[in-house]
Amino acid sequence: MEANKIATPPPETKLHFLDYWRIIRIRKTVILAVFFLVVLTAFAATYMMPQRYASVALIKVERDITDIRGLTDPMYNPGYDPYFIETEFQVINAEVILTNVVNDLNLMVKWGEKFAGGEPLKMQEALMLLRNRMDLRPRRNTSIIEIRVISEDPQEAADIANAIAQSYERYRVEQRKTLSMGGIAVLVERLEEHQRRIEETQRELDRLRRELEISDADAAGTGPSLLLEAETVRRLEAMRIEAKAQYEAEAKLLAQLKSVPRNQLPQILSSAMRDDPQLTELLQSLNLAEQTLIQLRRDYADEHPSVVTVRRQIEELNNKIKSRVDGILMGLEVRVASLKERLDSMVAEFEEARRKDIEKVEKSRPYFEKKRELENLIAFQRLLENKLKAEKIDVDLPKTAMVTIVEQAKPGLRPVQPNKTLNITLGIIIGLVVGVGLAFFIEYLDTSVKTIDDVERALGAPVLGVIPQNVGLLLDEGAESPHAEAYRVLRTNLLFSRKDERLNTLVVVSAGAGEGKTTTVLNLATVFAQSNQRVLIVDSDLRRPAMHKRLKVSNAIGLTNYLLRQNKLEEVIQTTKLPTLDFLPSGKLPSSSLGILGSTAMRELIQELKQRYDFVFFDSPPIMGVSDASILASEVDMAIQVIQYRRYPQPMNIRAKQMIEKVGGNLVGIVLNNINLSQDESYYYYSGYYHDYYYRSDESERSDTVKGKTGGSVSAETARVEIKPKY
């Protein structure tokens, strides 16, 4: 075995439900103690608390609306506001509400007499007590708020709840009225200020109108109006357009007449100008004369006086017609020229009027800007007046729908505090939780060995035996002892753990004192001796020997005397009540011979004892305290480490195992000692079960033997093992 072998870290394991149950069973004393302490405390506190009564007032809370739709209310539904109820909670809990409650009910004096020895409380103290006694809760999916007040006096609780509801109702109504009156005051102030601005603007407008000589029919700004210049421009523009149309029509007619042949001109003029009767009459006369000439030529020659006379008339008529046509054309030319002059004059007049109008507009711009400003001010004044009238109407409308007291608070009939059932139940639950939690916390802090799995996982060595608690000496109790089977199991596992049958010397070591090494050595050796094998027990704990006291023999001479060559081996070995079991006490250790176990004489003694006995068992001091146990582990064939259940931390046991391996000791296994089977039933199968099974069968066999004595059966007392002779 390697001396410097490094132990690999144990693998992590998960706790099973049975592991938790095992912890609860082991720590049940702590759990029960904490449980009963918490339950009794809760029980006592519950019955010592004063009884309190609760009263509940219900109020329905809406937004700031009037009982009927006002002139200024919106025409649409603003929708659900998730913060409205929470906001009103804070308002109800504010000083502005609760101060009125304290004053209305005179709570500073009443509570001063009750809690302050008759001295009135301060307002802040009264408010603190009031807030501690009240609780606000919303009704799910409604706009109803519960005002719940708790007090030792049921009537006081009802009065406070109703006072809070009424104070909140008054506050909402007064707040809305105050806000409305404040708004109306602002509107009146703004309206007066606006009226002053209108008057100032009107005076400025009149001044500009006089200075700029503006002829405005609506100088007050109550409607649209035009200046005189603009009217003149519009009139001249109409006259110009009319004159231009006349001139163009007459000029066009004159041009058309001039383009007509001369002989056709009279007829065209007659048809075009029907207002000239003279030309029409001449044309009719000419037509009549020409018809007469045609008729005369049928009857007379051209030289006939009648024909000549008619021809002379026709010539005169043509001359007159020509003269008349020329006159008409000349008159038309004169008229066209006159229209042209008139048109030119009107165009010049229009341009002049337009120039003056542009100059007037540019000059009067400040006036019209001031006039538009006056018009806007007048329009806004009307808006303010309408708004003010609407607000004055709305402020007088009733507003009882904002806060409605749905249900008045009534004095409670039964106390609500303390809730005995709830407090006791919580005490039971908390007691169990705290007790179990404390048990697991203590178990977490406890790093000692608890289970076989802990030992095998941490030390990497098998557990050969599990020894129950309160084990006595098998040498005194006999083979029928209820604990003997645990050591028989240990003996069996030890024999099977030997790699060689020649290995027959064994030392029992432990990390610390008091782990049961001496008892383990004595009982294990007894079990070996009871199996008809020659066994020697060597008390090699030279520091604090105690085995001779257990066996009730003398320690005057022993191992140290033999190693110091003072006595022979036969002189220091003593016998016991069991013939096959011998004992070598430690003897007295001189202070100058502390390292005697590592001497050559000790090694020679071990070889000698190996030859004389079937098994030799060595007791040793704690391996962590002195070096004797390490020396013995290196010199004997086998070593067993005893670990007491829940005594020393695991690192200490691991260090003890490493020290055995470091000196070359052959650690064959672990003995888990002092197990409390009543607390940890998982160990019952390692000890109790075999004991019950074996001894119940044995008792039945002895009973059958007693019953059958006449049949020649041999009793247990006669079946003794033959003792081997001494040297």
C-alpha cells in the first residue's frame, strides 16, 4: 500500500426522502421542543391579546361628475382608469381627511384618556393610531371601497368608519366646488382683462382712422367693410369695361361698313341702322321711282317727258341717298372717335384711382391690422363669456354622485381579533417549520458520521460492523447476549476481509478518545474465543490503560515489563473467565520508555504471539493524539478503525485513516459504534434484526429441549467447549 496515497474526493450524492425522514427522527427532540414552544407562545399571546371589533362602511366612488350632464361635461366616456381607485385610497388615508375625523369625534381627548393617562394626544399621534385601526379594501370589479375600522369598542369602530366616509364625501364635494370657483374667478379676471384690451384696441383703431382719414363704415370691427377708394376703383373699372365694349362694337361696325361696296352700302346701312328713318324713306322713294320708270318705258320712249321726269327724280334720290350715307359714315366715325377718347379718359381715370387705392391701402395697413386684432378680441370675448356662463351653471348643479355612502357602518356583534383559530393554526405551522428547519440546520452544521454511506463515501473503506448503543461486555453477558450477534457479524466480515489466513494480529484504532476501542477489542476477542479459537488481548494503550479495570485484573505487571526484559511472557499473560481467552495487561510505563512500542522487542513479541495464538488483538490510544497507534498499525497484520456515531467530524476520521495508510498499515475496514437504533431504524437491519431472528429461534430450541429432557436431549449448560491447557 502506498504511504503517500492521496484520497480522491468523494462523489456527491443526492438525498433521498428517507434521509430527510431519518434526520427528522433523530432530531425529533429539537423539533418537538421548538414546536411546543412556538405553539404555547402563540396560544398564550392569543388569549392575552385584547378583543377587538370591526365595522365596515361602504362608499361608491366615481369621478368628478354632476348628477346630470353639465354644459362643460365631455360627451364621451373617458374609459376605465386603473389608477383612480388607488389614488382615492391615498386621498382617504391623507391628513386632509383623517384630521377632520379626529376633530369631529374628539379622538385626541378620548384616546388620551385611554392610552396617555388623561393627557390629550397630539394630532400626529392620533393620526398614527387612526391609520393603524383602519383598512381600505376595494370590491373586486366595482367602484365600491370598504372602509374597515377595528377598535376595542364596537360603537367607536362604527363611528370612526362613518366619520371617514362622511369626511371623504364632504372633501370631494368641497374640492370640486373650490376648483370650480377658482376656475370661475380666473375666467372673470381674464374676461375683465380682455375687455380692457378691447377698449384700448378700439381707441387705437379710432385714432388711426382719424389720422389716416379712412372712411370705414364699420370702424367698430363688427363686420366686413370696404373703403371709399376701393368702391371708386370698382365703379371706374365697370365703366371702363362698358366703354371699351361700346368702342370696340362701334369700331368694328365702322370697319365692316367701309369694306362693303359702295352700291350695296345704302341697303346695308338701312338694315343695320334701323333708327335712321330718313335713309329708309329715301330708299323706299327710290324703289318706287324705279318701278314707275320701268312701267313708263313699257309705254313710252326714253325721250318722253314722263320718262325723263322720272329719271330726273331717280338721280335726285340717288344723290340724296349718297349724301345721307356719307353723313351716316361720317357720324359713325365721329362717334367711334368720341368713344375712343372717352375710353382713354376712363382708362386714365381708372389707373389714377387704382394708384390712389394702392397708396391708401398701404397707408391704412396699420388700421386694418388693428381692426383684425379687434375682431379676434371680440370673438374671444364671446367665447369667454359663454364659458363663464356654462361654469356658473355647472357649479350650482348637485354632485352627490361623486361619493355615495352605500352602507353605513354598524357596531360589530362578535370580536374579529384575535383570530384564535388562525393564530393557533399559524403557531402550529410556524412551530413545525421552524422546528424542522432548525433540525436540518443543526444537521447541516453536524459534520460527524451519520450513516454507513457517509463512512464508505468519505473514507473509501468498507464498514465491517455496526455496533448498537449501550453494549456491555460479552464476557460477562455470555454468548446469549442480545448484542453478541453484532460482533459475530463483525467477526464474519473481518475473516472474509483477510487476504491471507496467516494474518492473525489486529489492532483497533480510532481518531479520538471515547469512541469504544476497548469495548470493541474485548467483545470481538470474546466472540472469537467463543468460537473455540485461542485468542489473546493485548492492552497496548500505555498512556491511559483501562482494559484491566474492565476485566477486573491487576495491572502490576504486563507488556511493559516484558518489553523491558523484567518478566517472562508466561508471567505477564493472565487468564479470563473464558478458557480460550487470555489477557496481556499494559503494565506500568516508565517515563523514560515512551517509545517502547517501536522497539525490536515489540516486534519480536508480535511474532511470538502470532505463533502461540490463533488471533491477537491490540488495544491502542487515539491515533490523532500520540504516535503509539500508528506504530502498532505498521507492525501488526491488520487494523480496524472504530468510528463512534455522531461524535467527531468526518475530516478527523479521514485524517486518522490517512495516518494508518501513511505508516503502511493494512486497514481492513471500519466499525461504526454506538448506534442509537431507536432513533435511526435504518441500522436495525445490521444488528437488531439478526439478534431477534437468532435468539427467538434459539429460545424456541431451548424450550423444546427442556420439554424433551426425558427423551435424552442435552441441555445448553452441558455443551461446554473443552479448555486448552496453559503453557
